[in-house]
Amino acid sequence: MTIYLDVIWLLNFLFDSLLLYLTALFLKRTIRIWRLFAGGFIGSMIVILAFTPFSSMTNHPIAKFICSVLMILTVFGYQRWRFFFKGLMTLYLATFLLGGALIGAHYFIQYDSQLTTRVILSTVKGFGDPISWLFVLLGFPVAWHFSKSNVESLEMVKIQFEQIVDVTVTINEDVLIFKGLVDSGNQLYDPLSKMPVMFVSIKNKLETVAEPIKTLAGDSEAVIMGSLEIPSEWQNRLRVVPYSVVGQERQLIAAIKPDQILITKEDDHYLCEKGLVSFTMQQLSADNSFDCIVHPKMLTGPRRSNDTEKVS
């Protein structure tokens, strides 16, 4: 069998360098290009050593571990133990993530029971791997992009989850409970009272909300223009708030002044006594992870923990 050592080494060098780059992206660390390629070169040396009398040593797990340690030290350096260990574990995560994606894609497209048996019973050295180098060469960039995109998506979900709060709105005798997203981009205030405005979707709570709320959410413009009426006790709570959206002219929305807005975040409870709520039928979250968009100003009011009460 003819082995093109230069091609195999070059592919390993490029893949190791890309794995280190993906590791840096996961960790949000800035690296130098020469350090990146130096780390990739160290990782690719295992291929060269496999054709020397040291081949039995380079195939040992300890040798591979030492190689990965040298790669991390070369690319990121050593600042403290936790910094180094996090980089090492992230490198393994990126490697297993991409490797698993390639193997899974290969056997999803084509499955050979005899080939699988040979893989299980034989010792795969790397060069005789049944997954063709052409498939790896073409599939690696796709798997790399897929892994990078999904990790970024998971990161955004984590950030969003940390901003999810429980919102309890009390209007007359009605107590409405929602999941809210604290959005710093929401800077809408009532220009007269300077009260912040919260947007609430009732699309998934139509059976539990009062009829005036459904009317406001369904056609607020008609309520503002007077073609639709709501009960007098609700009219006293009604506020008309101007707002603008990029690419559109200034518009008007109807908002209600509730009796109380209580926001719960972990063990803290924030009481917003001066705030407005604008109801809508539009779904605010594609995955239904939240029902309302909370104005960040609403979390600056009186704060009460489970044990003591204090004002922020």
C-alpha cells in the first residue's frame, strides 16, 4: 500500500490548527497566528513519529495526552492552573465534537456491517481508517462550521435563560403570571408619566385573561380611536403611548396601568409600582420560552429577598 506521508501530515497539521482555532473561539480567547500554527505543527508530529522506531510510544494514550498539553501551552501559554485546564478540556471537547460529527455523518450516509466488524476487531492506526481521507477533507469544514454555530446558539440560549424572570401582573381582581425576558433594548417610556412599558403576549393565555385585555390586545388602535369601548374601570387605567420602529412612522399603542407588577428573579422579588403593560396577540418568542418583554427599569424598584426586605 502506498502512503503519501506529506499529504497525511499536511491534513493533520491543518486539522489540528483548526481544532485549536475552534477551541479559542469557544473560550473567547485572542491568539496569535504563529502560535496557532506552532500548536498545529506539534500535534501533527505524531504522524511523522509513527514512521520511526518511536511509533509504539506515540500511539500510547500518555504520549497523545502530552502532545495535547504541549499544544495548549504553545497556543495559550500558562497563566494559572484553571486557565490551562479549561483550555485542555475544551480542546478535547472540540476534537470529540468534530470527530463524532464526521463518524456519524459517514455511517449515516453509508453503513457496511462487514466494515464495522473489521473496525471493531482490528486496531485502527489512523492511516488505514475506513473513513476515507476525501470524506474527512470535505466533511471537516462542514462539521467545524456546524459545531461553531451550535455552540454559539447554546451560548445565546444560556445568556437568554439567565435573563428570564417570573412576572406577576395584578389588575383589579385578575392575577396574571408570565415568563418575561429582561431586554435592555426596550427603552419605551410613557412621555407624560415617565413610566416604563412592558410588552405582554396573551396568545397562549386567551382562556384566562379578561375580555377587556383581549379587546386591547386584538385591536388597540380601535380602542384608541374610540370605535371600540372597554369598561369604565379599565378606561381609567388606559394610557396611549407613542412609539417608533425603524423604517416606520411614529405609532400609538394602548397600555394599561396595573395595580402591581411583581418580578421574581431567582431569590429576589422586585416590586414595580409605576409601570405600564401593553398587551398584544403577537407571539414574542418563537419557542415560547417567554411571554413578555420586561423593561430593565422595572428591576430597579423595591427589592425583597426571601428573608429580608431591602430597597435597591
